[in-house]
Amino acid sequence: MPAPNSPAAPRFLRTSEAASRLGLSPRTLEKHRCFGTGPIYRKLGGRIVYAIEDLDAWAALGARRSTSDPGEGIVHPAKRLPANAQP
């Protein structure tokens, strides 16, 4: 529990901060949002924010140990997916 006068660690990040955390450009993260291929986001009072745990979970979908490792999930590119693909 943080001290009463110390700032708490942020729970949510705006698009530019979230993109920086992921190593992406803000525009790429916006495209992911439009195409439904990106991390879960929230709209709070008209602002888009990302929970840090959602960003980390989305990035973890792309974790691989080698080039032949199929991994647990897929991080799709920021483009419209074919109808038969799952986000």
C-alpha cells in the first residue's frame, strides 16, 4: 500500500503512453483499436485508456521461445482481418 502522500503507480495509460510501453507508435495502436486486433481498452469520459495488465496480456500472446514455437496466441498486424480469422 503506498504512503498517504506518495503518488500511486498509474493503473491506466493513455494511447501514447501505452504505445510507448509496447514499443509501437500511437498511430499503430489506434489502428489496432479500429480493427479489433489490439489490446482491450476502455473509454472513460470520452478518453481512451489501457489497463497495464491488459497491455501486458496482449503482448504476452506474441511470446515465443524459437522461430518454430507456435506459441499460445497470435498478435495480429494492425490491419483488417479476413472474416474467418479470429482476433
